[in-house]
Amino acid sequence: MKRTALTALLIMIWAFAPITSSADPIDFHYGFIGEQPDNALYVVDNGTEMRSGQTFKLNFQFTTGNWFYVTYLSSTGEYALLYGSSKGAYPDKKLSFDTLGWFALDQNKGDETFTLIASEERLEDLEALFENYGKASAASKKRFAKRITNTLADLHKSLEGPEGTELVQRLDAPIMGGVTFRGVTNDEVTQHSLTHKATGERIAEAIFVIKHQ
């Protein structure tokens, strides 16, 4: 009789126990790489000060099948969707590596802000906002720019709450993205280096700012 009562109690405890989240973690790697006048390459960190004419590039690697986005807010307040795809230019069955190539800073000084997003699902609303922004007249661009700003801010805020976790870390040493190259070691900075990792649940995000002086 006691055993029956104990069994019933355990069943009740199990039935009313809180259900833990089973969301799989999501992550991606990225690297901003700068080039010196002598062609030497170096890692560009978030908040780095750079001057007009200096060059840099962005590499990233994400899980094939996830959606990856790179948004850009220029120092003059102009938005652009630089990348949006679920399969990079150099994919395999698990990972997709891609690069945006080299950028050169113009004469407009201020913050150059990049937002990198990896998502299990396609962010169609975000894509639509950028599409409308690109087609909008000069009078309407400010309205769509405000919507994009609010959408990205809401996304960032949601990742800080209990439903999602946000983490960006600098790797101890650069790793090679995409194909490997003979004679190149992982701790050597190359045009294909990845230097940071962002993780989250369902969505992972990294905000990267270059201080254009």
C-alpha cells in the first residue's frame, strides 16, 4: 500500500515538473581582417579605430542550412543588407564559409556598424524591410531606416532575455575558414581567418563596430 502511494506521488511530481527548453544551440565564427600598408594582415577587434583609406574584410562560417545575415549601418546613417543566405559560397554538408571581400573606408567619419545574425529560420520580415528600404524614395527612407533600427534593437534585446542567450568570444588563436592551405598554421592571420565565435539559442548575433576616425 505504501509503495502504491509513493508511486502515485512520483507520477504527480513528474507530471507537474517544469519542462526545460530543448532548443539546440546555434553558433557561427567570423573574423574582421585588416591589411597594413606593407600588406601584413592583422585581426580587427570590435571598437578598433581605423582611418579613411584603410582596408579590411569580413569572413564568416555558419552551419549549412541555417540562415546567415550581415547588415551594415554606415557612418552617414545608410543601411545595407550585405549578405543573406542559407548556404555560403564554399559549403560542405555541415559548414558554409563565405567572405565579403575587401572594404576601404571612405572620407565619412563615424561608427561603421555591422550586425551578424545566424538563425535557424529565415528572417523574411527583416529581408522585406531591407528590400523596401532599397526601393524607397528619399522621403521614405528615414521611415524604413527607423523600422530596421527598431527591428535589430528588438532582436538584440530578445537575445538578452531568459528565452535566449547571447555570447561572443574572441578565439585564443585564429582558425582557418573554408578550405585549408598547405604551409599555413592556424595561429597565422590569413585572408581566410576566423577570430571570433558567437553562440545562442535559435538565433545568434554579433554586433561589430569600427571607429572611423
